[in-house]
Amino acid sequence: MDNEILRYTFAYKVISTGNEEQISVFADSKEKASELALETAYDYEFTSKEDIEMGQLLSISKAVGDNYVECAGCAS
């Protein structure tokens, strides 16, 4: 059985500027989401992988119709 695709939202910090941001990615596991979030963050910020400090996982959401809602049981 395939894992469900969920939206994972992470905090991150750009070390060189001190800016703190959030980024959301879609993935079928927390591990894949973490890797994708890092790649997406440094690409979005036009910087290097080493310049991004990933923060905590802020939320996990699942699709309900055309919307995404936070699901309490997804984070466990």
C-alpha cells in the first residue's frame, strides 16, 4: 500500500541573513519531506544548503476535497 501524500510545514532560518521563514512541501513521509524542504528552501532563498538551518516541523496537513486541514494524528 502506498503512503498518503501529506503537506508538511517546516520552519527554517537563513543563517547569513538571520531571516526566519516557513516552507511547505508535499511528500509521503516525514523524512522525504524534510529533505525536500531543505532543497526547496535553499533554492528559493538563492543560497547554499549550508546556509539553511532547518527548524521544527510545524504542521502536517491532509487533503480534504480541494483544501488541506491539519490532522492531529498525522504527526505521531
